[in-house]
Amino acid sequence: MRKLLRRIFLIDLIEGLAVTFRYQHPKYITTEQYPAERPKIAERYRGAPRLNNHPETGETLCIACNLCALACPENLIVVGSERNEQTRRKELTTFTYDTSRCMFCGLCEDACPVDALELTQDFELASYSREGAIWDRQMLEEGPRPSRYKY
Ligand code: SF4
Ligand code: SF4
């Protein structure tokens, strides 16, 4: 009889809905609200590459030594340079970094003697084309500019 009454008055359904609605309270929400809320990134996370410039002069820190390209097991870094006839120093002209093949191992970063190349905590690397995954010097110096959504 009790079972029948439960069925007639849809008690199981109501109990189920009560559980569902109880967990609608914000304190129970565990889903990350990205991109409205950006997640915390681990301190040692290795993400988007950056080619650092001198903070005061704005000139590149890269001395075009090519060590990062040699250290990379994927051979995805190409450093272009030319010799300055006056100073007799190599100067950086182009720098390409294929993020689609990168495994973010950090060997290039470790190999850089002047801390010019850095793997930052930026994690938004998506692009609409394969070509978009190949970053040139300008992109590496300015960093990615992901869309910021407002709600
Ligand atoms: S993080 Fe590793 S795979 Fe990526 S460019 Fe540097 S050395 Fe190459
Ligand atoms: S190792 Fe550093 S200084 Fe040398 S080419 Fe790479 S980014 Fe430039």
C-alpha cells in the first residue's frame, strides 16, 4: 500500500528533484566558470613561449646564439640573424616557434643563456588554422591576446 501511494503521489520523483535543486546552490558548483573566471595556474606551469625584451630599452634580450634551437628535440625553433658590421655582433632578425609541435619540455628555456626565451603561464594557444600555431618574432614578443569575455 505504501509503495502504491508513493507511486501515485510521485514521491520518488519529488525526492529526486529535491536533491537536484539542493545542489543548485553556488557553494556546490565545482565546474570552472571559464572564461568568465580564469583558473589558477600552477606556479611551475610551462605554457605559451615569450621572447623577452629589455624592460627599459625595449630591445630584445635575444643574442641570436641559436642555443634554444639546438636544444629543442623537435627542431621547431628557427632563429634568423645577421652580423652587424660595426659591432661585429650577431643581431636577431627573425624568430619562429611552432607551438603545434611543442611539448613544453622547457629545454629551450633552460638553454637560453640570457633568459630571453621563457615559457609563460599563458595557456590559451588555440588558433583557427595550422599557420596560426606558428608564432613569429612579433607574436613572441607581444604575447597572445586571447578574447576576454564579459558577462
Ligand atoms: S619546450 Fe621543448 S619542444 Fe617546445 S620548443 Fe622548447 S625545447 Fe622544443
Ligand atoms: S637561446 Fe636565448 S639568446 Fe639564444 S637564440 Fe635562443 S632565445 Fe635567443
